[in-house]
Amino acid sequence: MSRLARRQWIAIVAIVVVALVGFSVYRLRGIFGSDNELSRPGSEALENTGYNPKRVLFEVFGSPGSTATINFLDINAQPQRVENVTLPWSQALTTDDPTMYADLRAQGDGSIIGCRITVNGIVKDERSSNHVNGYISCLDKTA
């Protein structure tokens, strides 16, 4: 056996080194967590449960008998336009999304115009203008 070891010592050392390096790599991967499988939630886990819905109320008010053209973003952040509507005007939206970008703009033909955004009964933004044919905007980025 010693005669074989003298002849093949380079091969034996190479096998021992490769085994030690392999074991070391295996242990390091276990320590740093690269053997852990990644798990991602399926699409059904991302579905909204409907818990705690938000009720957003857009309101535009002004001089009695005046009309306005109103632009707002709906619950899908798509622009909506209502033309020549008699004031006061309101639009209620309900969403289960965690946030909603609430944007309301109006221009009226009276001497006073105002807007208000209310979320779950709390006024988030309210503005008014006392100019003839006034333009007004209300915004809440975190509704």
C-alpha cells in the first residue's frame, strides 16, 4: 500500500482537496441560505379580500343655478368628464384598493365655485374660488 501511495500521491492529494472544497462549498451555501427555495404567492393570494373598503366622495358646489364642467379620476384612475351639470354635484366611489389617487377639477359659470374630497367621512381637501367662471381643483394622493 505504501508503494501505491508513493506513486499516486498527487492523485490522492487532489481527491482529498476536491472533497474538502466541495464540503466547504456545501456548508457555506447552507449557512447563507442559498439552498432555501423561493416561494412566490400565486395570483389568488394577491386578490383583494374586500376588507375595509374606502368610500370617496367628490363634491362640487357653487352659486345657486350655476353649471360646471367637471373632470375627475375614477377608481381605476381613468379620467371622467361631466359637462354642464347643475351645481351642487357629487359622485361617490367605493374601492377595496389600499390607495386611490383622488383628483377633482371643475370650472363653473357662476361667481363662486368650490370642491371637496371626503374619504370615509373625513374631508381630505377643500378649496373654493370667488371669481366669475372660476376654475378649482382638489387633490388627495393617498385616499
